[in-house]
Amino acid sequence: MFAMSVAVNESFGWCWILVGFLVGGWLGLSFNKPDWLGGYASYPRRLVRLGHISFIGLGLLNILFALSAARCNLEPQQLQIAAIAMIVGAIGMPLACGLTAWRAAFKPLFYIPVASLLTGVGLIAYGMVRG
């Protein structure tokens, strides 16, 4: 189960970075329009930019997790929880950003990826310090 978790997170991370580049390219088609999504400093446009960069940043964190997992002194169940939490957080963050940019009522969704990433990174940090 350990090797499967690491392989999934590493593959997911590279795929998520690719998705981030594709989304960035698509968003870049409209970046030069001053009024796009309400203007450069508008709430929706800031959330869309945050969602775009979260694909790349959280993809990188999943790769780092995969590279660090072998040195992480965690029980197999803890490692599995960390692996799942990192992927859930990476999927949830751009989703929460996009939905909140569309409708502000979705803002509470941010608790899901934030809690998930805190769980994953917390377990990884604990395992690295413990190891």
C-alpha cells in the first residue's frame, strides 16, 4: 500500500501541474482584457488566479510528498491518510476557488481543502521529525 500511495501522489502531482499549465493558458487568452472578471483587482479574478496557481503549487507538494514518503516515519495507515489528504486538498482548492469566484456563497468550501492539506502536511511533518 505504501508504494501505491507514493506512485499515485507522484503521478497525480505531475498531471496536476499539467492541468495548471493548461488552465493558465486558457485563462491567459483573456488576461489582457481590463474588465475581464470585473477587472484585475476584482474578487472573482483574484480567486481564479489563486485557483490556477494552486494546481501547480499543490501538484508540486504531492511530488514532494512522494519523494519524502520513504523517509517519513509513519504507520502505513497514517501514510495512506496523508496521501489521500494531499490529493483531496489539491483537488479541492482550485474547485473551491472557482466556485467561490462564481458565487460567494461557496466560500465555506475552503474548509475542506484547507483541513485536508493541514492533515496531510501535518502527518508528513510529524513523520519527518519523528524519523
